[in-house]
Amino acid sequence: MHDSHIFADLRISKTGLSNLITGFIANWPERQFKTDGYSLEIQDFDTIMPVISAHDKSIYAEIPVSYTFIKPAGLFSIEGEGKISIRVRFDFDILQNFEVQIESILEGYHWLNEPVLKVGKLDIPIEILTNCLIHHVKEGMLDEMDAFIEKNVNILALIREQINNYGQNYLITNTPPLFLNLTLYDVLAGKLVQNEADIHLDLLLHVTTKISDEPIKSEAIFNPSFYWINDKPNSHTQNTDIEFSYYGLARIIMNALNGKDIGGKTFDIENILIRNTSILELVAAINGPVKGIVTITGHPYLNKTDQKIHIDDMRVVIDAKNLIYKLSSPIIEKMIRNKLEGFFPLEVAPLFENYIKKIPTFNFLNNKISLTPGMAKVHIDNLIFSENQIITTLNIDQAELGIVLQHS
């Protein structure tokens, strides 16, 4: 079991499954068949929908089937109708390569409306007609449904398409620009459970996720595997790497400070350069409150206990362009330093939580499937100020993904 994973609750509407079965039968062309001189025809569905239930790796459906029968013979013609409920068990499996295998098993039936004669009198036992109907449903409709699902349900292609759309350099937010990238390695599934309205399948997604302020240019890996499991963990934690370039950080600082009033002075920043050598250094060319170069240095670090960024040895130096500014620069230096010191220790987890919460609900396949991310809390595992960027790893507690198959 992987320590880092996302828990996904796949919720399938029972109404949606009923509609799916109804739609398949409605489009099934082979409705007429013959036995012992009788012609039988399966009718369209009425207001009674298939009743759906689920257990383990099986889905059960009580399917109502209305039919008519006729034996033309002039004055001695025989006509009638009836309705039975067929109980079908759909056993399914998903192999390691995501291939779907399904087998429909007809477990039995009971009468909803026993056969009623409109004209004539039956000259064969009703069981013969019933058995013929059951055989036709099993050998025709159910077997065709199995073959249709196995041929047309391509889970791997669906996953690949959605990761290409939403998991490769997906723009989470524009201010600042942040891109989401993920790689899926394994999907682990439990057993089907149900409530009154839905069928649920618990999934564990082993993925690596990264958020960065620049698109990732390397080619994505896509070779996931599927496994069934008996037990799921009680908690769910996903590790997420965040890479923030100093160039991107400089843009955020400029956008945040330009036009802001600090001590009666308005900031007008021309550009900012951030680098990390033996210390973290921020050099800003400003036009106000003084015209010159402002250099801020210090040793920032993460305290894992209080989850806050502290900074030691902070210094602010202003290299003003004229004499008047040089005379006032010590006052402004102190003003800026006091203002910056007021920000520290800086609690950054809420900031990261805000960015992660901006990951939207995804809808695809004509809004038939929706994916809604969720989380409880973010814990910062590490924070590194490298030469060109800030690198951090977040532990996202109770990382979850709600997957809903909507019904039409």
C-alpha cells in the first residue's frame, strides 16, 4: 500500500444505470422471435424502470419485460400479452491493464402480469412461451450487452484523455499563474456498496502531483495499473510538490506592493531580482517612496513545529539616487524592515490551501461525469530555498476526489 494516495468515492446513480439498461433495450433491434407457430414481440418500456442493487463485484437488476404473442389462424387466431420481471446479475471484473470483463447471468423471473388472452385459447403450455422469451433475452439481449460493454468501455483511454486535459500543465489560477501536473501509477478498488439512490466504489489513486508557476516541458509518464483490495486505510494523505521560481515570486511581490501605501508613502517598483547564495537576497529598483535600489537580505527557514516561516538576520539597505533621498533613506529602511518583520513568522499553509482549493470541479463526457477535489488540512513537510526557486512538499490530509456518474 502506498503511503501517499488520494481517496476517490465513485458514485454511480441507480437511476442512471436504469436509464442505461432501458436505453439499450429500447435500441435493441431483435424484438421478434418465433416458437411453435407463435410470434412473440418484446414491447417498449413503460413507466416501470429496472430496479438496481449491488454487492461485492456484482450489480443486480430487476428488469420488467412486456411482451405480446400471436398465432394467426383466421377465426382460430390466438393473441395475448404479459409482463415478467427478469432478475439479472452482472458480474464484472477489471484486469490489471484496465480491461473490463462482464458476464450477465439470468437468475430467475417472476410474473408482473400473468399472460392474458385477448383472442382464442392457448394450445401449448404457457411455460413454453415463457422459456422461449427467457432464452431470447439471455442469448440475445444480455449477451449482446456484455459484448457491447467490453468492446466500448475503454477505461484506460478515458483516464488518459482526462489526464491530458486536466493533469498536464493545467492552469489552476492566473494570479499568480500556477500549473497542475500529475502522474497516475495505480488505481486500487474495494467492493461495491449501495445506499437508496447510488452505488459506491471506493478507489485509492496512487499519483504524484506537482504545482508550479511554470509549465513542465518533460514528457508525461502514463502506464497505470489496476488492483482490487479488501481493506482500505482509515486516513488519506497525498504528497504534493510545489516549485515556485524566484522570478514568479518577484512578480507576485511587485503586484502586491505597487501602488500600496506604507507609512504615507506609495510604492512604485520598477523591477525585482531574487536570488539565493549564502543568503536570500531581494534587490528592487524602485521609483518611490525613494528612487534607488532597495536590497533586502536574510535567512528564511521553516519551523516544522509551528508550521511557520521565520527569518533571521534581516537587513534592509537603500542606495538612493540623490542627496535628499540618501538623508531620508535610514528612516525608510527602518520603516520597510519593521513592516517586513511584522509579516514573520509567516504561516504559509493557509496560502497553499487557498491555491489547492482553487482546483475546480471537472466535468466531462457532456457533463455525465464530474470530479470534485477535497481536502481537510495542509501540512508543510519541507521548504527549501534553492538557487533559483522555492521547493516545498505538502502533505494534504484527507485528500479526496468525488467522482459522480450523473444520470440523464
